[in-house]
Amino acid sequence: SGIISGTGRPITAATGSGETESLTDLIQTDASINPGNSGGPLVNMSGQVIGINTAIVEDANGIGFAIPVNATKGILAGVLETGEVSRAFLGVNYVTITPDVAREYDLSVNNGAYVYVSGSGNPVASGSPAEKAGLKKGDILTKINNEAIGTAGSLSSILGEYRPNDKLTITYLRDGKEQTTQVLLSKYNG
């Protein structure tokens, strides 16, 4: 029927070769997505592309997931301009903040991205744009260029709207105080 039954959904998708990848902020739909037609458009009643069909749940007949088209704008612009696929890179590991996450980590907000990694590692990649901008473990990213993280989409979806070498203003909380920093995104090389 093409009904959207959820947005902002996270899943772990497996490839045919057994590799897995965590995907976030997806559109859940009952539109038919079959093996081999991933990458096709998810369109609304006006014929506008709103998502890119990506994954299915094999043991749940008729449930599929699509990447919101806004999360691909940066990559699409680069492909159209240069013919090359490149993704913007910030360089943080994070937990998307929900009310449950806020309670678990005793955070002062219910939306955003908590710069965090379990264990003793550093959630800010060495030499990354995030490190150069001064972001640290424990920061709570709340906005990118005035787009509220959690309301406008997850951190990864909002970053997907941008390209390598785009300059962004990130608003974040550190020790309860709101601050901003400028970030020059780099190209993802993973």
C-alpha cells in the first residue's frame, strides 16, 4: 500500500556476505522492497522522492526501510558535480538522546547527540574535524546550523545534507552551558 508506519527508526542491516551495518533515522514502510531493488525511490502521492529503499526485515513480511532523501543531499550534490561519491565526516561516536537515554546517562536534555563511547576509548577521532573544533567526550550536540538534532533528524541524517569541506556551526552543551564551534567537514575515508 505504500504506507509509512514509522520514522526515525534504527536497524542493523546484514549484507549477502554476512557483514552488518547500523542504520539510523530510517523511514519504515510497507512498500514492496525485494532483494535486488534496493536503491529505488520511495515516492509520496505527489510523485516526489522522499526516500531511498534500503532494507527489508526478512522474517516480517512486508516491512521495509528507506533512507530519508534529505540525508543523501550532500552525497547527491557531489555526484552531480564531480561524478564521485564522497560523504562528509565529522569524527564523533555518539548516542542519540531519547528520554530513556537522558535518564540512563543523567543528561539535562531529551534530544541531541551525546558524544560518548563505552569503555575507555575516545569518542572523538584523532585529527578529525570534531577534534579540531574542540569537541570532547561528554559534549551534547544540540544543533547543526540551527537545525535541532532529534527534531530535524539524527546527527547522521543532518550531516548527510552536507558535503566534505562544508563549514558548519555546531551548538553543544558542555557542563550545562551552551556553546558553539565552527567545524570544517572532511571526506569520509572508511
